[in-house]
Amino acid sequence: MEQVNRPARYDVRGLAEPDADAPRIAEVADGRARFDAEGLSTRQINLEIRRLAYEEGIDDITVANPAAKHSLGVGILTRCRIRFEGSLGYFACGLIDGPEIEITGRVGWSCAENIMAGVVVIRKNAGSLTGAALRGGDLVVHGDVGARTGIDQKGGTILIGGNAGSSTGFMMQRGRQIICGDAGHGLGDSMYDGAIYVAGTVASLGVDCVEGEMSEDDEEMLDRKFGIYGLERPSSFTKFVCGKKLWNYDNLEANERKLVL
Amino acid sequence: MCGIAGIIHRDGEADIGSEMTRMLQSMRHRGPDSTGFALYGPPSDLVVMRFKLADPNDVRDFEWTERLERHRHEVEGRLSKVGASVDRVEGEREYAYRATFRYDGDLKALADYVEDVPGCEILSLGHSLEIVKDLGDAETVAEQYRLDRFRGTHAIGHVRMATESDVDIAGAHPYWAYPFSDVAVVHNGQLTNYHHWRRRLERSGHRFQSECDSEIIAVYIAEKLADGVALETAMKQSLDDLDGVFTYLVVTEDSLGVAKDEMAAKPLVLFESEELVVMASEETAIRAVLREEIDTYDPYEREVLVWSR
């Protein structure tokens, strides 16, 4: 692939900014764009995606050969479809608001961090910290995930086809996690709210995580999510929620304060 | 941050020098301070010893070159004195050397006697292990030591971002498991009971060449092996004995192992097939040697995995 050499740009500090321009290499046909990321830097790939989505208004983009590069597909704030043919590295697809992203390979640590809305579907495995601080949208991993999935999750749904590592749902605040396989030690440790559904075994529960009661609404939600993403639904799930017994749920401190005042 | 990598060919020899260079260079951003390789060539009757007599950071003061030459001859003389039949001693850089010799005596006695030469540190000792480490990125080190020509069966490597000790060769990984032949370790993480274990191992007669916490793992494993504990068992015991966050790799003459701490706090991605096992802190390093689409996974917390050729 021939790369276009353009003069370097300089930022306000006078430092050269390499790869400051989109490479403009995508082939566009029938409203769909496709380009090969082989030999491109992370910045060039992201600039090309943004050029296509924002400047060209194309809502169907395919990126071939991402080669596990880090930080691809981040900060996309518009409705579009993006398909990565291959695996991505760390920090993939974070901070998005709207797009539907499919990754045919696996992803490294911290995929889909802090996403606000949209869908990310990973066809293979994912590393640790997947869906950290997720605020909304759906994150679907067909394979296994590493440790601390959905740490500090604030909303949205994480659906895992395989197993999950330790400290899954650590300090989770809202949202749902659905784990079709087994979960590691410390499930839901120090969670504030939200629900975790596990079909397999749980190595151990974290502090203040307790078994909850499955409701009809839970079953309906599970049916719907599995239906949307075409995954086979395990026959039964156990629901885990916050026991609300930790000190931060105790109102003694507030009463003490009133007495003092 | 640091980055670690390992590769083992189960079906014969390959260009592991250039493979490991590509893997480590792709993780240069994780540690630009120094780069190290532990490479396993075909087993030989000869003992291969990599050693250094100074550090690249050392001030080139009065008679620096002459002094190194004197010390090099002193090393050769001491090898002969302990009964080694020296084959050759080659200077790879002005301060780093590779010696081959025949010797079937006590390796610890030999190592202690040789390291008594001022400035001398044995980087590796064995029948197939060769540890090469120096300042700079992987391509720089590989070019300086001509690693593109190195063929072998397995290797581990490390790119270092110095956090708790100096930027020098002594602080660079891999660490040879002194005084054990053909055993080396690389580590990503921090050990919080370093001083406890250092005091304990020093009392048992082990020597340390650096202030780097990672050296503990190599010496810890060496002591277990000396007690007749199997490699995999020793690694499993280390999960209870070592505090902190870590992922480390150990290599022996015919095996490669990985261990992760109980929080899985440090990354490792792994690809495994019948012919080949490749692992690294980042998948980009695996892609540097396997370009086709592959299935990879992360080992979980407290996992110990060992592969043999």
C-alpha cells in the first residue's frame, strides 16, 4: 500500500505532530466504506474512521487488518456501523456514544471503557477491565473475559458468552452483567447496585454481594438480550445483587451529625 | 510498566533471535530504558557464559580499556584455575563478553570465583541459555549483539521502564537463576515483600547483583529447584510466598512457564498451538511473529502454566 507523505504539522508547543491527517484511502461503494489498516498508525486509522463518519457521512465502515493496535475506534459520537476484521489491542472503542461496532477477533484490556450508548460486539475473547465504567449501551463478548469486568459500571448491559475472571462487577453502581459461564473469585465485591446474572459456578462472592431473587422481569430481559444478539441462552441463571450491609448504607453517621448540629 | 514476552517452538529450531527482537520492539512503548533476551540455542557439551565487566553508564576514566582487558584475562585465568578448559572468549561489546568452556565441576563455586573479579557479573551460565541485556530498545540491543543470527528453540524477553532501581544492565531483565544452569526469569509488576525474601535468601547463601525486586523471583525459583522441587510446583508455591502484583515467565533448558498473581493485575496474552506457544504483555507482540488471524486468551488469576518442547 502506498502511503501519502504530507508535510508535518506542528502543535502550539512547536512540536511535530506525526500522522496528523487522515490517509484518505478508503474505498467507498454503495454508501459503504472499507480500508486496509496494514501499515497505518493508530492515529491514521482513527482519523480515517472519523473522516468517513463525520465528513463523508458514511454509516457503514469496515476496517481490515487492525493487527491488535491499541485505542482504535474511540470517541465516536455518531450513529454508524463499524466492523473491525481482526483483533484490537488495549482501550478499544472507549468513550463512544451511538455507534454499533463489531470486532471479529479478540480485544485487549479496557475495551469499551466508559461507553455512553451504542453496541460493541466482540466475537472472541476479551482481556481484563472490559466495560470498565460502562454508562450505557450493550457490550457483548462471545468468548471469555479477564478480571475486573465492568468495574465501576454505571449502566448498560455486559453479556459474556464464556467465563469471567476475578473481581467481576467490582464497585458496580448500576447496570447488568450476564455471564453464561463461570465467574472467578470476588464476584460483585463492594457493588452498590445493579445485577449480575451467572449461569455457571461462582468461585466466591465479594464483600456485600448476595444472591437475589429472579423475577419475571429478569427472565424477560434475559430472553430479549439473548434474542437480540443470537446467543444460545443457558437454561437458568442465578442473580447476584448488593446486600447493602456495608458501612456506606448505614445512616448512623448522618444521625450522629444531626446530634452534633 | 515493562513488557514481557516468551516463545517456545515445540517442533525444532527457529530464528528466535530475530523473532524475540520483533516482539520486544513492538512493545518498546512499555519500556524504553533497557531490553533483555534469554535465548536457548542447541544444547552443547560446552558451557556458555555471558558476562560483563562494566556498565555502559560507567565513566570512561583513566585506563578504562586497559583495566577491562586486565579483568578479562583475570576471568580467563580463574576459569582455568577451577579446571575449566576454555574454548574461546569473545568480546561482544567493550564491556560484555561470551565465553565457552568445558567444565563439569560445581557451577556455584565457579560463578563465585569468577564474579570476584572487580566489576564482573555473570549474566548467564548454562549449556544452551544465553542472556543478552543492555540499554536501549530491542533493535538497538539486537544489532549490537548480532542476535539476528541466533537460532534456537525458545526464548523470553523484557523491555524495562525503570521504576524502582537504576537504568543499568544490573537492573535489566532477564535474571539468571544463579547458580542454576540454564534457568532465567522475566517479570512485570512489583513485589511488596522484596526485602523479607532478600534477607531470607541471602542468609541461605544466595547472591544478588541488583536492587531490582524481580531478581528475587529468579533466586527464589533457583533455591526451590536446588531443593529438588519441580518447576511447576515451585511456581505454584511462589503464588503464596510472593506478595504484590506480578506476571512472570521462567525458562529452563526445555520448558517455559508463566505465573500470574491472585488479582491478575498484570497482563499477558497467550497463543498456543501444537507447534508453537507465544505470549506477551500485548497482542501486538504476538502479531509481530504471527501475522495470520489467531485465537488468543488471557490466563486467569493464580494460573501457572508450563510448556515443554
